[in-house]
Amino acid sequence: MSKTTFIVAEPVFLVRKGLVNVINELPNAIVVSELELTKNLTKTVVGTGSYADVLVISSDLLDETSQSKFKSFTSKRKSIVIIGVAKTANDIPIDLKPFFSEIVLLSDSKSVVVDKFKQILSSVTTTDDASQAQVLTEREAQILRDVALGLSNKGIADKNFISPHTVITHRKNITKKLGIKTVSGLTIYAILNKLIGIDEGS
């Protein structure tokens, strides 16, 4: 089973690290990126593995100037699950509340926070995990593995007894299916989906 990927966007260092630790302790969950600002949010999500499954974002990052960017981001990434972090539920702007699947309060105990994350994990894995594992064909998975291991198109072609043109076609199909354009993003996807070991990544 592949791990559910999280991005934690929280400006307060101690709160951010606390959230990261709680998430990484959960089975089948991993934090792939931490942000202090929303400035590079879209770029981070797009460049991270299979486009991050869950975004955990602080209400402190949703001021009036960033709300339109947040709405634009969520409209483009409709499949991402969003969890808010706030002092009270009222700290999440009312017009943004429909975007959130859950709100973690700073006053919540660890057990409450863990339960909220587990519920989210359950919903993400039941809707996405089985289908995502079957997104790529066996040949595409092999090509992706070779890309993640740092092989050139010619190297992949020679290894798999196909033409470089066929490799390029496979790579285009993989990029289109996963929505991941960078080699680093493909490598993270390959690691998280156990196509290669974490120590093999290029």
C-alpha cells in the first residue's frame, strides 16, 4: 500500500514540527514538504510525488490577500484533501470552510488530532489508493522506475529493448497520467509507491 502524502503549511515552527511528527507516526502517512508561507504552495504540491494527497494549512496563512490564491489553487487541485489548523473553528474564513474536510484546533489533545488524521487517511485510502496503484501499465511502471534511477532515454531504451522514441512516448503518457513533470517528482512517486527503494533514488 502506498503512503498518503501530506504537505504541512504552518508559519509557527513548533506547531509545524508537532503536526509533522504526529503525521509521520501514523501508518501509511508521510510528510513530503513543509511550508512557512503559501507563496510556493502550488509549485510545491505540483512538484511533490503524486501531487500530495493532503494539505494541512494554518488559518494564519489565509489572510485576505492570500484567500483568492487559495481558492484558485483548490479549484485546480480538486482531489486534494484540505485540513485547517486554527485556534478556533471561527478562525477559518466562512467562505473558505467548504474547502476543508477537517479542522484541527490548537487546543485539541494529541489523541483527538490523531483521530482526525486517521479519519482523513481512511477516506483518502478508500477512494484513491486502489485506483492509483493501477494507474500505470506494467511497462510504464518499469519505465518510471528506470527514470527514477537516473537512466537516460537511450539507457532505458537499451535496457528494455525498445526505441528511444518509444521511451519518450511512455514518459509523456506517465507524465500525463500522474500529472508530474519533474524527474524529482517522479522519483518521489516511485519511492512512495515502492517501485524503487528510498536509497535508490537518483
